[in-house]
Amino acid sequence: MTKAEYLAIAASRYEELEALKVKDNFYNYEKLFDQIWQDLGRLYLESSLNEKSSTKDRRKE
């Protein structure tokens, strides 16, 4: 994943992060904040693993 691709994904979730400011309690804020960041991390990790696995077979090292 390139920096531009990551920034595009992060920008698409920015509105969700901003919407958290109107949550009525910290528990809901933290819960939704954590979900958003886990999704972003999962997308980045999956992309990184797919790039590495497509470039070379780790079993042939």
C-alpha cells in the first residue's frame, strides 16, 4: 500500500472520527474510536501482507 492509498483510506474515515465528538458519553466514543482504528489497521496489515506474499514465496527462502 502506498502512502497515497493509505491517506485516501484514512481520509474516508475522517468524517466518522469527527462525528464521534457529539457522542453523549466517553464509553461510546472510545468504543467507536477503537473500531475505526482497528479497521484502518486491519486494512493496512492485509495490504502489507498481500504485497509481500505476491512478490516472493517465503517458503523458497
